[in-house]
Amino acid sequence: MGQTDLRYLKSLSNQYPTIATAATEIINLQAILSLPKATEHFITDVHGEYDQFLHVLKNGSGAIKRKIEDEFGNAISAAEKKAIATLIYYPEQKLEQVLKTEDNLEDWYKVTLYRLIRICKNASSKYTRSKVRKALPKDFAYVIEELLTGRQEISDQEAYYNEIIRSVIRTGRAAELVIAFCNLIRRLVVDHLHVVGDIFDRGPYPNLIMDTLMEHHSVDIQWGNHDVYWMGAASGSAACICNVIRISAKYGNLDLLEDGYGINLVPLARFAMKWYDKDSCDCFKLDYREDEYDVHDAFLDEKMHKAITIMQFKLEGQLIKENPEFEMEKRLLLPYFFFSIRSTSKRGPCVWRKPSIRSRMSVFRQSTGKIHIVSQKMRRM
């Protein structure tokens, strides 16, 4: 026996000191392998769309509807299936509606709880009792375990089973139990969540998405390119910081940086108004949602968009020149711009001549680690 094997065995002996404990664990693991594979949910390209993300997360991309269909089939109507699906997705909001419209709440609670119990039993069938027990909410762990493991069809247990539900209703805890069952069903239906890239950018609430993922019971994340440069910004990369601000400005989401992350953008606003106050910024119009954006902010946001874009191009230009191994000379964007100015000359306005191919290659020169723009000749309009 090798030294490595001996170390493993010594470590295992601490967890399983006797033959009985080791055998029990082997039996348990071998039995678990025979269980059906739990459902795994894959989500990608979220891009800060919190509302859409939350809805997909709650309905499991249709997995919960399939559970309802498997359990009830034609026993209940399509409208009833839809109502119970909505309840499982959004229990708090659905209960608010029910409390306002339902005449006989006690009957509604009884019927709903029996249906939720059936769905929950179906969803938990893929797991060991130990795993289900760990997923139970603390406030209702005993009640839910008894309802899931009890057998109503057996006469000896029928009265006990029904009395649990009646007692919950009488003590005024039925609404809380319904919410607990709904949350448990969502957790059991989807065992693991995979987020395959691009949580950030475009949408207004990537911070809320991250908060939700932090609370998820089982999740892994494959970071996308949009996520990586947000990490770069958080790590202090000036070019990445500019890119984050530029994208946020373009989509009218500067509030995300100020309100979500407490970043002060007043210095950028002052700088933009100083240099681009009279600039129409036609090439820097925003791509915002009319129902979520205050158009009165567009005048300033467009100027901030332009200011941070030029900063980003300059900083990226410095990185490209300092790292020729990147082979990204084609990303030197500023030389391709067509600069226009108005001359005070009596002969009329002038514009910068569009750089020739040769001048494009030399328009950047490096001096003491900084990038400077070389002036071009002007011609009259």
C-alpha cells in the first residue's frame, strides 16, 4: 500500500471509525446512485434583467408546470393548474389577491394545502429523506415533514393528518404554511442552478441578481466577458472602469453605479459639461427604455457618455501600445475619428483632414508612458 493510499485511509478512519459506520455510509451512497438524477437549471446572458431573471428562476423554465401536470393530469382544469403554478411562483402576491376575492378562505386553504402537499411529495421523490429534511424551513420543519411522510389513505393516520391542517388554519398560520410549501417546491424542483456567463451590462439591476444568487441554495457561475471587465473595474483597472461607466451611460443605467454601488459620478458630470457643453453628441445618443428612464437626464448623460468614451479609447490605446504582444493595433480607434472644429478665421470654418493610412499609423506616439494625439493639417470646407 502506497503512502498516499495510507493517508486517505487514515483520514477516512476519523470519519468512519468502525466497520459498522463505514458499511452504513457505503450502503447509503450506493443507494443514492440509484435515485433519478435531479433537475439542473441552466441560465445564460442575464445582462442585468432582474425581473426576467427572477421569473425564470421561480418557474424553473417550465419545470414546475411539468410537475403540476404530472401530478394532476386531467383531474383539475387548466385554469386551476395555472392558478396553482402562479401561487408557487409568487406566493405572497397571489395570497394578497386571494384574501381580497375569496369568500371561503378555510376551504381554499384546505384544498390548496392538499394540492401543494401532493406536488411537494412528487418533487421530493428524487431525494433522500435526509436531503429533504435539510431543505425544510425551520418554522414549519416538523409540520411539513409529517404532512409529507404521513399517509392520508391509511385509516389509522387519516384523522391525525387532517387535524394537522385544521390546526394550522385555526391558529392563523395557513398563509405562512402555503408560502413555505411554495418555496420548498421551487427548491426541490430545481436542485442546482448553473449561470453560464454575462450577469452584468445593459439591464439596470445586476446588483440585485448577484444578491439573489448569493442566497441561492446551490449555484455555480461561469463568468462571461461582461462579468470579467466588471471584475477588472473592481480590481482598479482604469480602462475597465471607463468601459463599465460607458456601458452604463449608453443604456441609461448610471443610477446603478450611484445607487447600487455608491460611486460618485459628479466629477465626471462636471468634466463633461466643461468640455462638451455645446456639443450635440449626436454619436453618443442613449439606448434607454422610455418607461424606466427620465428623459430629462439624457442631455447630461449623453455628454458623460462621450467624455468617458474618449477616456476609454485613450486608456485602451496606452495599453495596446505598451503591450504589442496583444496584437490589437486595429483597436487604436481615435486615429479613425473625423475631428471637426470651427475656425475664427474670416475665410470660414475649417475641419481636420481625415487621416491618411500613413498618418493613421503615426497618429499616436508614446512619450514618457503617455499617448498624445499628433495634429493633422486642416483644409477649408
